[in-house]
Amino acid sequence: MVGHDNYATNYVTGTLTKWVRRSTLLATGVLCAVLLAGYPFLPDLIPTHFDLAGRADSYGPSWTLFVLVGLLCVLIAATSWLSTRPQMLNFPVVVTAENAQSVFRESERMMVWVSAALFIVYVGTAISVWGGYGAPFFLAGILGLATATILGVKRTLSAG
């Protein structure tokens, strides 16, 4: 069942979860800075879409880099922010005073790993924009998104 009362969160965030969240945010900031600093050196057209083999099949003006950077930075920042506020999420279980902390902690973990997977997608995108072969990173990030979501929902259901 979706929905819950707003129980105070007093669970303890694990060391790995904190480390992954902080590292993801720091690495995202660094990658954003590097990409934006390199903007003047980009060609007029950059790849904007890729086939399953990782080959560019669509190109756009170099200013689309700002769209890509903005979109991915906002997604990573938003999922990281939501990971610190799991009580704002909707859950597939009834959240009670007894299970709230374990449900919130599992949801926090899921959102942190979703954020990390989005960063891997971002790395693949950045490599591809610069003419490299970013498909392995992009595909690993997509697989990470699916895995983090499926395992996160499973663990949240078990916690409920």
C-alpha cells in the first residue's frame, strides 16, 4: 500500500551509504566543471544520441552540452537530496511506527545507488560527447539503475 504517516527519521545512515552519496556528488561537480571548462574546444556538432553498439547516430549543436550537463546534474542532485529525505517517497508497503526506520533506511540506500548509477551514465555521456567510446559506461549505468531500483524495492518490501 502506498502512503504513510510522516514518522520522524532517526535511523543511522551506514558508512558506505554516506561515502557513496558524497563521492557521487563530488565527482558530479568535478565532471560538470571539466565539461563546462572544455566547452570552447568542442566541435560545432557533438553526438546527442547513440545506437545500442555505442555509435553516434544523431548530432546536435555544441550548446546541447549545457542541456546534457544541466539535466544530469539536476537528476543526480535530486536523487541524492531525496536519499536524505526518504520519508517523502511513496512506498509499496504500509509504513508504521514499527517498520518506518528500516523502510526509510532501505529507501535511502536505493536512492543513493540510483544516484551513483546516474553518475556512471553521465560519465558515459561525457566520454561520448568528447568523441570517445562511452557505451560501456552508459550501459553499465543503465544496468545499475535497473539493479538499484529492483533490489531497492525488494529490500524495502522486506523491511515493511
